[in-house]
Amino acid sequence: MTLMKTRPAIDTIGEVAGKVAIVTGGSSGIGAATARVLARQGAAVVVTDVVDAAGEDLVRDLTDDGIEALYLHLDVADPAAWTAVVEQTELRFGHLDILVNNAGIGSMGDVETEDLATWDRVIAVDQTAVWLGMKAAMPELLKTGNASIVNISSLFGIVGSPGSFSYHATKAAVRLMSKSAGLEYAKRGVRVNSIHPGQIQTPILGDITPEMDRAIKAAIPMGRVGDPEDIAYGSVYLCSDEAKYVTATEMVIDGGWGAG
């Protein structure tokens, strides 16, 4: 008897069957989890990153499960690269319904210690690239009449903390960029929202000191960091038709950390 391979079961909110999604920073962490959950909810996914080997491995796993997926190299700070990714997505899948701007980098510099080169790079990847992605994808998203953009910001885009000066600046900007775009396209069939993760178990945690890590965990009411899937499920909801009345708003997923 031949056993048929089936997709892993997913228990999540909403459905994205038949939709096509681009996920940036999709090779690891929140991006990889988002690509997996979107795919197993029925979406075709275009995983993009600059870490090619890990992204290709993820897409190979998804396609082995019978899921439509494509990996494309993308430097999110390069406008020409964005144009190419959107064109290749359209060529492969015929349409684009979802954009998840997840790619990001961090810096621990404060007002005095941050240097201009690092500031410029964090702004380019964490802020300018979000605009470049929305700009490049918007013509295709508008064609669907029922599209969604999710911009991954941070709890540090809402509340302040010492240090991480450039990171705070970019994530706060992403919050209001999302609101502005959400209002601009509210009657044109493209919903735009931001998600604000607290501390999540991702590679970016390597940028914080052990002392900061312990202090943050002690401040989280749930007493632990979140999993990448916690953010992915939020993205799936916002990209689904169940969120058809949700735009220009932020979703905080932080274990209660920012409520105090």
C-alpha cells in the first residue's frame, strides 16, 4: 500500500487559500514561521532573504509538502531588486495578494555611541525598505481588490527604552507609515496594518546582552519570550478575509510586556 504524504495540520485563525504572498526576511525567525503558516493555510509563498541557503531549504521543505513556494534573493534596501521580485512573483503565480515586510536588523547604539554608517544601514533596512516594498508591490496588490500588507514593527515602535536608538526610530516610523498607507488605500482594496512583537526567540536576540535579556524577561507578565509562530499567526489573521474590516491599526503581541 502506498502512503500519501499530507500537509501538516495547522490550527490558526483565518484562511488564505488561493492567495499569493511575499515574505521578506523569510529564511529564519519570524519570517520563516510566517511563510510556513501562510503556506499551510493555502497560500503560495515567495520567500525572500539575503541568506540564500536557509531560504532555499525552507522552500524545499514546503514544496516537498505539496505547497507552492518560490525562493528569491532580495536585498530589501535595493529598489531594483524589489521590482524584480514582484515581476517574478507575477510571472510565476499570476497575481499578488499579500506582502509581509518582515526583514530587519538591529543595533545597540545609543545617542552618543551610534555611528552614522550603522544608523544609515538600520534606516535603510528597517524603514526605507518597508516603503520600497509597499511601493513595488502596490500596483499588483491593487489589481486584486482584496489585498493585505503586514509590516512587522516592534513593541519598541510604541514604547521607548535606553539604547537601540536607531532601531526605535525605524520601528516607530513603520507604525505610522502603516497607518498612513492604511488610510490612503482603505477604499481601494488594500489593507495595511503593523504588528509589534515583544521579545521573540529569533536570531536578533543575539544582539542584546545577557543582562538585558534577563531584565526583559523579568518584565514580561507571562515570564517568557514568545515564539516566532506567535507573530506568524497574527500575520495570517491580518492577511485573511476574517480581518476584512481591519486596517491602519497595530497588533501588539508581547506577552503583556507593553501594558504596564
